[in-house]
Amino acid sequence: MTTASGLHRPRLYSARDVRELDRCAIERHGIPGHVLMQRAARAAFSLLRECWPQAARLVVLCGPGNNGGDGYEVACLARAAGLHVDVVAVGATPAKGDAVSAHAAWCAGGGIVRPFGADGVLRELGRAEVLVDAVFGIGIDRPVSGTPEAAIRALNLRLPQQRVLALDLPSGLDSDSGEVHGVAVRADATISFIGRKIGLYLGAGPEQAGARHFADLDIPSAVFGAAPGRADLLRRQDLAQRLPRRRRDAHKGRHGHVLVVGGNAGMAGAALLAARGALRSGAGLVSVATRAAHAPALSAAQPELMVHAVETAEALQPLLARADVVALGPGLGQDDWARTLYRAVLQGAQPTVIDADALNLLAAGVGPGAGPAHVLTPHPGEAARLLGLDSAQVQAQRLQMARQLHDRTGATSVLKGAGSLVAGARGLGLCPYGNPGMGVGGMGDVLSGIIAALIAQGLDLQDAAELGVLAHALAGDAAAAAGERGLIPGDLLSELRGVLNP
């Protein structure tokens, strides 16, 4: 995908896409399949040596297909480098394709292939410093059983000091959804070839893959036009490349005015977190429209805010007239007061970030619907209510659900969670950052404020949503340096300045 600023970003591909890229490289560009296999092996062995330079003993577990062929080629390279290498066949040895040549090369050099389950194989697994998973790759779309299941379970019982490198994809992981097909390899590192597999970034993918690496195998850039890909990978450097530079003569009026609408009885903290997120993300002015009872406390908690007691739609109108963008929903509730303010905001023309209870009111059909001037930021449960599904269905098909949210409403849509997705007119973006410590109430309120602040500073809605998700996740990772357990939304606020000033 090309961004609003004209930048191109890495694409994420399905298994079908990658097969098409592979076919195009071989048939249209004349690169023999065995040459690609050797390039993959060189990239994998180079990564292995970089990650674990002290390793002297390897066990390579090879399946019968091309992923196994990659494994045989890695074994040949390791043997040539003087390492002790054992090769274990998980299932049959290759009978067709380029993997046959790779298997033959290993055997021609005196290499022995022992079947998994043979005497001494488990003992050799226990002696290895690095275990190489070359069993399935992208070739599995059904529950793992039989010998492969036993081999994967044995590999996952490795000793604490042993490391696992997966080739292309941890065996047993679905290349498209990140679903585990019964059992999957838990790798310390995974190197993906030709195209980045989207399943490494969805569902259980990040947990199973470990550190993710990529090698394009030096195929011509024209090959990548053969398949559209499924999403773009958002990157840390996007912030430096896409955030506008501030002029030396800038003033607060040039940095936009965010209005946070929320903070119903007992929920003032949500509105405060969103407002602080907007302040720390560079908005020139931030106002809060909240319950009268909360206004003094919010003013005292954050003197930089302009806090207004608003109990009616009429009282909200002057604030809406002055705002460049509205963050609607943090602590809003769903009572009559909430519905009144919700309708008043959505009847206006200003860009609006719709979050939390505002999403529940949207799902319930209260007042105007969402449209192109809006950004929706649902977690899976809220997305399920918007789409008339349950959260398990949303989680099982996150890519499709993010697109549906955008297609049905026209709004830029952020489907939050591990691997947050942003769907807009220019396609789909996936954020690979963030951590489990961020699974706590209030994190979404901060995100709403960040996105609203970026819109206020002149970014279009999709760029603001993507960069807001990126900044939020990266700030969460920085805050988690002291530990994930006990991380709270306020911890992100002090990290945002560093993230947003790369």
C-alpha cells in the first residue's frame, strides 16, 4: 500500500499469495526452484549463526515437502561449516520437487537421515544446542496428528538452554490466520521467505514465532505485483517519515483543538486519560465536556485542560463549534445524558473518534450512524456488537472483520487487540508492536486521545489512526521495560513524547 505521503510499506501475504509469488519468480523470471531453496537455506543459516554463534550441534527436523528441502539445505551448510548435524525425517523423505535434490545433496556428502521415532533420536534432540524446524512451513491447513504431532511435541519439550529456529513458519501454525492446528512449534526465531506470512502477526502467531525475520531471497521487485497481499506492516520508522515537521513559528492554534466528550458519573478517569493522551500527542488545545460534578476535579488533576460542565446538547454546541476534532465515548455511559451528547456530536461535521460507550450506542442504532468523517476504535467485543456477531467470530477472522467495519460504515476502523488492524480507504495496516501488559482498562481511552490529537494536527483519518496505533503500542512497549504485569495506562503518557518525536 502507498500511504498518503507516497511511501511504500512491507506487505503481508497469505499462503496462496506466497505460492503465486514463488510461481512467478520461477516461471516468469527464470529463477529455478532449487536456487530459491538454496538462497532460503543460506539466509536461515546466516540468521542461525548470528543469533547463536556458539552453537556447535544442530538437529534439523525435515518434512517431506519443500520446507523439508530447506532443512536439508541448511544441514548441508552447517556440515560444511564444521558443525555437528543430525537430520531427522518427520514422515517420509521427499519424493517429488526440489526437495528431492536437497535430500540427495545431504546424503551424497555422507549425511544420514533417521526417521523420527528411531532409536537414539530423542537422545540426539536433547544434545542439540539448536533445533531447526523444517517440517511443514505453509503447507498445513488441518489438525496435526501422527508422527508430525509427536515430533512437534518432542521439540517443544526442549531444555531451557536449547533454541529453536523455524523455517518460513512454525510447523502447525496456520499461515493465514495464526491459528494453531492442534499443536505447533514454539520457536525462538522464525525466518520467513519471499513474502511475510500474515499468520505470523495474527492470533497465536507472535507467541509461536518468537523473533520474526524476513528474507526476500533476492527475487526481482516485479514479482511482488503477482499477488496483492492482505495488509501492510506498520513500522516504527513510519512515525519519523509521516509525522509533519513543526515550523519554528508554530503556535497552539496550528496544532489543533481536541474536544473530549465523556466522563459520566463515576467514569471521569476515562475522559481524563483520553485528554491526557491528546495533550501528550501534541494537540495545541484540549477541552473536556463532562458532567458538572466532575469538572472541578478534572481541572485540578490536569491544569492544561479546559474543562466544561455540560449537561445539555445546547451547552455542548459552542464547544463543538470551536473544536477541530472530537473524541467521543471515554466514560460516556449509555444513559439519557450520554445519548443526548452522542446525538449532538454526530449531527456535526467535525471529524470524530468514536470509542467505548459511543460504539455501544452506535451498535444500538442511537442517532446518526458512522461515516467517512469518523474513526471507530472497537475492541473485539465492541466490534462483535457492531457487526451482529460474537467476539469469538471476530477474533477468528480479524482481517475480514476489520474490513467489514470499514466497508459497512465508510469510517476508518481500528480493530484493537494483539496485532491491531486499521482499515481505511487505502487498505489495511497491521501493527506488530504492543504487549500483554496493555490488556487493562483505560488503554483504549489513551488511544482515542492520541488519534484525535493527530487528526487535529492535520493528518488524514487513516494516517492518524495508523500512527496513533503505532505510537500507542510503542509507548506501551517502552513502559513495559520495567515489567508487563502492573502496567497501567498512565505509564504510557510519559513515553509518548519520545515515541512521537523520533
